[in-house]
Amino acid sequence: MVPVQLLVLDMDDTLLRSDLSISFRTRNAVRKAAAKGVTVILASSRTPAALEHFSSLLGLNKRPGYIIANNGTLIQESQTGKILFEVKIPPAAALLVFDLADAEGFAVQIYDDDIMYISRANEFAEYDQKITGLRQVVVENFRSMAASGCHKMLIPGDPVILEPLARLLENLSDGAVIHAAKPYLLEALPCGADKGSALQLIAEKLSISREAVLAVGDSMNDASMLRWAGCPVAMINADSRLKEIAALITNKSNDEDGVAEIIERYILGNEVLAEARLING
């Protein structure tokens, strides 16, 4: 078995507990893995600004590492803040997404640095602000902002009425991919941008084979990176569809240090990933 050289961690409901904290045990495990020479990547739908605190908490601001932000539309060096890659939704596609959503009465959100720009005040924006710490700003001429292109767009709403909009956007939007980030949240991303593609780019830059990559996640926006990684791990609290992709499933949730257990057993310890199937077995 090839030793793990690259550790990729999703944030919400994986590395983070429900109260959005990282336990001492998990912090210590990640730091020890990095000290052992494993390159650590934080992969999230959050913006770089919303990841800075956690990156510093794990010591990634002091050693080489990477941040995959906005679900793969931006890659940044954790130590220097240097942007290695970014891609945006083309203006025409962004305008189409906004126009259709706005016509159906939905709010639309664009994230940039530490600000969440919104087309109209909504309940989800309030909730998202509490989670990410980003400041929200209502933009009067949101359409003009969308026309300049963006890394991603979010459309929150009731799942029942979001589903028809999702089908409409999937059929009409050219240049953007639409998926349900959560039942109550549609996300528009540039075509070809996802966590898996970003992970592959980093691994190739470092000349690390996919067999030496361990990736941990919980939701379907982690599917691409789990499919690419040589050792895909799903949290026990993960979407059932993601568990079908994973080679390993933790026996502890994000609130019970599931990530720490994986690191302690398969990076810091002597257990062999190739021989494991279900950690909860």
C-alpha cells in the first residue's frame, strides 16, 4: 500500500462539528499528519475568507498546504494565500441563472472575499451569515453584478418549489452546472469545476499519485473528490449515495471525531487502507 501523501478534508459535517468547531483531538491529529509530511487540503463550498480561521487553527498558515474553495472554482495556497487556479461562470450563463430565478421570485447570492452579496433579503442568508461569518450586502442592481461573472451562485428556497427551477436551469443554462447543494439550496458552478478536478490539479502539481490520496467527505458535492482519490472515505453521517462511492466508512460522526480516528489509524498508525473495508465492521 502506498503511504498517504495527500489528505483532503471536507469542512461542514466532516471536519467541523455541529457547532462549527474543531475538537482538540482532531486538530492534533491533522497537525501530526502535516508534521509527518502529509500535505493537507481543506476542500469546501465556503469562500477562502470563510476558511481562514480554520486554516490557521490547524496550522496550515505556517506550512505548505492548499484550500479548495467555492466547491472547486478556486485553489489557494494555505501558507501564502497565492491563488493557483480559478474559474468563473461566464457572464451570459450567470445572467440566465439570475433572470430565471428572479422571475420565479427566488433570491440569488454571490460570494466574494468576506461578503455575501444578495439580490434580496432572505431567511437563508441570515442562516448562512451565522455559519460562515460573512457579511451580507443587498445589491440593488444585482443583475449588473452577475454580468461580470462569478465563482458560484446560490439560490435558496423551499425544496418543493426549487426542484422545478432546477430542472428548468439544467435544460437552459449553457456554461453553468446546476446541482442541489442542500435540499433547500441550488448551486450554480462553472462547467467542469468541482472538488475532484481541483484535487487532481493539486496532486499533479505535486507529482502525487491518486493511490496516495485520502479524501474524507459527507455530501454529494464531495463525490467527485472521493471518486478521484485512491482512498475515498465517507463519514457515518454522510449521504447514503456517497457511502456507495466510498471504500471506507467511519464508525464515528463529525461530532465524535470521525476524521481524527481515520488519521490516527491510517496515517499516524499502522493499519493498512488496502485491507480495510468498513471501519465500523
